Amino acid sequence: MRIDVLGVGFDNVTMAEAVEFGCRLLEQPGSHYVVTPNPEIVEVCRNDPAAMAAVNGADLVLPDGIGIIKGAAMLGTPLKEKTPGIEFAGYLMGKMAEMRRSLYLLGAKPGVAEQAAEKLRARYPGLSIVGVHDGYFQEDGPVVEDIRRSGADCVFVCLGAPKQELWMQKNAMATGARLLCGLGGSLDVFAGVVERAPKFWSDHGLEWFYRLCKEPRRIGRMMKLPLFLVHVRQEKRRR
């Protein structure tokens, strides 16, 4: 049973459970996808029915960030723990390396996916990265066909929300991949282009503030966090 936070249903799992489930999806026939909404994405979904359907249609919906955890607790339906998408991806790649599975990287600016692939191959021996493509494409068809030809078991789709969720919902089956994961700006971090917040900031739920200090232009997006909490309080009163 999923935990409803402003219309988005989150799977109530630990990180270990999430990774185990992701590995099971890699073994199952058909195509499946994972999404990792944060408060900003929940706010987008509230105003975009198509985005809401794409997020809730995922096989696994993980709470990315402390805001979702606090929101769920405020509503009296606590989640076990936050499961940041980038950490989920890291653990999943470790398991995929053991399983000798293959990965395709999609997204970011030209050249970034190639840099990420080089670093990930060194970090996860046994993980086969069979293709990359930047996120600056106009038509889905050629990208989908490239993924299909690569034979990738898994695709990291890093196009930003809600584009990546809508893309996965539409194209998952056509790619031939067993598992697709929407991971926002993760390729920039894997490539070393963007530095992730140090562990202290992340452990104390302040990763968002660290990113804001590093990128002040994100202030407009960050304002969705207090708006999200306002809406959570309104929903709590309504319930």
C-alpha cells in the first residue's frame, strides 16, 4: 500500500528494500520504471494531471528528500526513510555489476553522459555501460531505437521532471529495457560536473540549502518547498 502525499503515492520502503525491488524488476519480463519525486515534483504534479499519472504509474515511487518525509509525517502517515534517487542509483549499479547487467545513460548536456560513463565504469567493474545520449534531442524515435539496439537492461533517464517521467511512461516498452529510472541531475554528479552536498548536510536534511548556496539561481525552484509544506498543512486540516 502506498502512502499518499498530496496525491502522489509513495512506496513505503527502506533503501535496501527499494534496491532489492529494483533488482527484481530487472529479472521480470516487460519494462518497468522508477521515479524519485521531491516536494518540487509533487507541486508540479498537483497542477499537471499528465505528470501525476506518469508518476503514480511507476512501478516504484521513492521519496527523494527530507521534505517528503516531513510531509508524510505531518499527515500522520510516516514513511520509513528518505531514499534519494542518486543513492538508489549507486546501490543499484553495485548490484547490477554483480549481476553483470548493462546500463544506458540518457540526459544532461552534450559530453556529460560520456564523462559519467567513464567514471562509473571505473567505480563499478562488471557494470557494462552500453550507450549514452545527451538530453538535447527533439525526437524520441532515434533515441529509443539507439537504446533498443544497445540491448541495455537498465536506462538512467536524466531529463528533469516532469519530462523524464512522461518520457518513461511513453517509451519504456519500446526501449526494450527491463528497468528505467528517472534521476534528474544525477549524471552531472556522476560525471563530476556538479558536487553533491557533503554527508553532514544530507544527514541533517539540508542538502537543498547547500545546493541553493552553490546555485542561487535555484531560488525560484526552492520556493516550492515552503509552498509544499503549506499545502501539506491544508491537507492535514482537510483530513
